[in-house]
Amino acid sequence: MVHFSRGVDYWQHLFAILRARYVHILSLGILAILIAIVYAQSPWYAFLMLSPLFIIQLSLREHLKLREQAKQAFEKIAQIVSARDPYTGVHSEEVAELAVKLAQALKLPPEEIEKIEAAARVHDLGKIAVPDAILLKPGPLDEKEWEIMKKHPVVGAEILEGLEIYRDCVEYIRHEHEHWDGSGYPDGLKGEEIPLGARILAVADVWHALLSDRPYRRAYTKEEARKIMQDMAGKVLDPKLVELFLKIVE
């Protein structure tokens, strides 16, 4: 189904599932072999061994269910932020779509694309700690207000770190606002020091922001946004990703 709906390679997707669930799958495989061996001795003994097999299967199902519920819960929290700033909610969904397209064009593995999409959907979660007076200000932020706004990627990463479902993509959220030339925040990373997932999010984020009306400016046209993105390449954004992304949005 994923192969046809999202163009993901079937074998790569299967390998990603096996790698993520290898403990449970290995346990089930070992038990299945033991049952086959015991069954050769006595069918009744094999029947008794079905209990641990059932327990492992139930554990796997509950584990997947909890992962999905946790993911939905944090996406819901991100939507609560959008109730304060409607732009943020729509923005996160559309940035996720753009980031996935760019990641697919780079032919990244399915599990990496999934991590980038998950991060994109909650990348503005940290704005929950930004006061309305700053988040919804109709004009440019002053220096003090900007320092508060710059904390939101760190807050978002701190909220999500330690959760298994976001464990491998928290760094994408923390470092999305790093700049290619090292002038970004929070850690002043530059070039390929910035995680690839964060660089992909940054490109998708900037493009969507440029095409959106904000309280302090009108939306740019696509041609204007294209020119701004080209000017940002090599300074704020990864130049190779910008070049590829602009080809995609054509």
C-alpha cells in the first residue's frame, strides 16, 4: 500500500519495518522454531508453548498502538498551538508535505523520510512557550522579543526528547534554524554540521513561509519567493537542497 500511495520502494520499506521491530520478530521466530521442535516430540507440549507466543504477539501490538497514540497526542498539542496562531497549524502540515517531497527526491531511505515527516509535523511545537504578544505581533520583533522567539526550537526538542517515536528526529527540530554559514541558532552549526533532516525542514519551512500572509507582511509571489530562496542559498540554506527543491516546485 505504501509502495503505491507514496512511491516508496517495497523492499526498502520492508527492511525498515524489520529493523525497527527486530527484537519482537526475532523472539517470535525463535519461539516458532522451538514449537516446531517440541511438536515433533509431542503435540501437547507444543500447545503449551503457544502461551508465550501469544504474549509476545500481544506485546508487539500494544507497543505499536502506544507509539501511534503518543505520536497523535503530540501532533494534537501542536494543533493547540495553531489555535493561537492559525498559520502555525496549516504551516506544519504543508511543510511536512514539502519536506517529504524533497526527501524522496534525494532518494533517502523510507525510515529517514518518516522521521523527517514526523519532525515537520511538530517542528513548531516549542512555540507553545512563546507569549501571544510576541507570537502574534503585527510588526517586527525587537531584540528582546527575538531572543525569546529563538528559544522555541530548543523548547520543542526538550519536550520531545526521550520519547521513542521522536528519538531519532529531535535534532532536526532543534537545529532547523541553524544557517549554512553558521549565523543561525541555537548552536551556531554550519554547513554539513547541520543534520540533513534539519536542512530539509529549513528549505521547506522557508518556502512555505514566503508564500504565506503574515501579520507583518503580505505573501510573496512564487517568482519573488524563488529569488529570495536563491539569495539565501549558501548563506541561510543548503545551496544544493535549494537547487533541487526549486526544480521540484516547478
